Amino acid sequence: MTQRWGGDLRRLREEADGKVPELRRLLQEIPGLGPAGADIFLREAQRVWPEVAPYLDRKALDGAERLGLPKDPERLLKLAGDTEPAVLAAALVRASLDKEVAEDSLRRAG
């Protein structure tokens, strides 16, 4: 990271030309950062790097499924209305990781 991009993630972004698959690949070249870490980074980065949005990875889609929502990212975004994709992704991931969060959300929606 330091040697290749001078510690500046914007340089990584430039090298990837803002393309999500390339960003994900380059992130995984950083020692200790695998597919899950790259997904976490991209879910968060979509708030500040608009070209990444919408980024709903498998973990977010698992949360959608747990909540009885469609697993299709386009349908989810349409249902979410003007909710920022990063906020939607974070909420879905919380539902995928915590059964109580999912159950509470379903109770409140019902």
C-alpha cells in the first residue's frame, strides 16, 4: 500500500479507473485484505466514491433475504427510495449478522 500508492487510497482508485471489479481486485493485493475485507471497504467507500455506488455485496444480499426482501440489487434500491446505498448496505449487513436486528425490523414493519 505504502510502496505502490504512497499510502493514498485515491491513487489506488485512479489505477482502477474507478471500476468496481478492478478496485476489488487491487484491494485484495494488499497483504491481509481478502474478499470480505474488500467488500467491507467498498460498502463503506461508496459514500465518498460515487462510482462505487450502489455496492450491495453478498453479505448485504443475505440480509435482504433474511428480511424477506428481494435479493436483486436494483429492486432493493428501488424499494429503498432515496436511502443512500451505503446506509442500505449497512442496515442489510446488520440484519444478516444479527438475528435479533432482523426480527426487530420485521416486527416493526408488520
